[in-house]
Amino acid sequence: MRFAHAHRWSRAASVIGAMLALSSRLLAQSGEAAATPSTPSSPGPTGLISTVWDLTLKGGPVMVPIAICSLVALALVVERLWSLQRVKVMPPAFVAGVRPALSRGQGAALDFCRSHPSPISRVLEAGIRRWDRPLEQVEKQITEAGLRETTMLRKNFRGLVVITAVSPLLGLLGTIFGMITAFRTVAASGDALGRTELLAGGIYEAMVTTAAGLIVAIPTLLTYHALAAKVDRLVFDMDAACIDLIEAHDASGAHPAAPANHAPTSREAAHTPRAAGATQNGIARTTDLNVIDNGEAAPPPATPANTPDAATVAA
């Protein structure tokens, strides 16, 4: 048993020694390459494109889904930047003209909203459509329309979040594939000591895919947060415009009168004074008022005939 453990430790030590020797050899070669004088040259656009293409080819098959993620992220970002322009979400002409249109009547305000299609016009149109209703219904319609428009403003954000999470994982997957390729080559050769080219291809592929995944994920994440902050600012400005509309409704006195057959609620009944002669449990009683409408003192409550008076009780 001891000899078996010693044999295992000796094999592990030999593998570690081989890896250290390969690392030192790579460092020595990199130092020699750095010491060799070379004429500096500035790569042009064609050289840069060829370099990127070469890196893509060297990265292996995992570079294909990473490249697809980068193209999809670019398309989503361009679409959101175009749709979230302030002139498209809150047109200045509409914001400045909605109050004058509302002063001309409900129909004119609705026509004005339909002639300026935008998120803010759809939110305010929902409230103006209920302009002759109580204030609570106007607020409810504006809130529901605001939630719908906020969801539309955040459209495609989930795609950016998914790409931000998946791209580094694809890079890690490419790294694993590259390391598998490298060690499979070493295992097939049987002698890796002093032959750095056996590991170079696999390690190169592993590093390229990791870098590509991070290059796609980091800008996508930053752009997502920038777009989310822009949506928050737009929603705040839309909320201010809605509050202005609600205040205009409150100041216009557009609250409808209660119908004639409206039954008072428990709260209204609690604050309503009882009329004289109101009955409770079949016994007539007066109100807490000391005088009646004609200015005379309210008569005392009548004593029922079958109720004995105080003198009779005393007798």
C-alpha cells in the first residue's frame, strides 16, 4: 500500500514538474521574442479585420454562437436607442399643446392625442376618455395605461440580460474545449516535455473564446443599465405630465353629481343628522338638536300610556 501511494505521488510530482518546465520554456521564448528588435508597423483597417477574423477562426466552433450573441445584442441596442428618443416618447409639441386642447373640450383633446401617437399621448388619452367620470376612475385609467407603456419601453431588455449572462458561459465552454484539446494532444504524443507546440493550439483556443465572451458581455451589460436609467427618467417625466393632467381635472370640477336614487354609504350616514321624530326600536325619539326648524323648543318625548310614571312607581 505504501509503495502504491509513493508511486502515485511520484507520478503527480512528475506531471507538476513537466508543467513547470513547459511554463518556464514558454516564458523564455516570450522573453526572446520581446528582446528581438522588430520594426514597428501600424496595422491598417484591412490588417485589423484580418486579425479579428483569424482570432475568430482560431477560437473554434464556440465562436459562432458568441458572434451570433454579439450581432443580436447590437441589433437590440440600436432598436432601443432609436425607440427611446425623447422626441418619440414625449413629443414637445404634444406636451405643450395638450392643456390648450383640453380647454377646448374632451373631444378636441382626444383628437389631439390621436394626432400625436406616442407613449405619453396614449397614457393621457386613457385619462381624458374618462374625463367626465370621478377622479378615482381617471387616476385608475392613467395608471393602467402607464404600466402598459412602461412595459413597452422596457421591451427587449430581457434579451440583453440573457446575452449578458450567456456570453461568458459560452466563453467558458470554449475554454474547456480548448483545454480538452490541449491535454488530448499531450496524451496522444506521450512526450510533452520540451514540446510547447503541443499545448499552444489548445491554450490559444481556450483564451480566445474566454476573451470573446467577455468582450460581448461587458458592453452589453453597460448598455443595458444605461438604457434602464433612460427609461426611468422618461417614466418620471411621464408621471409628472400625468399629475399635471389630474390636477387640471380636479381644478375643472368635472366630478359628476350623485344620482337621485343614490343610497348613502355607511360613512355618509354616520355624518348625516337624524331628522326629528326618527324612530329606533319602535320608540319615538328626538334628535340631539334643541330647537326645530321654526325656532321653537323641541317637545319632550311622549310617554306611552302603558308605561307607569314616576309617581305611580313611588306609590
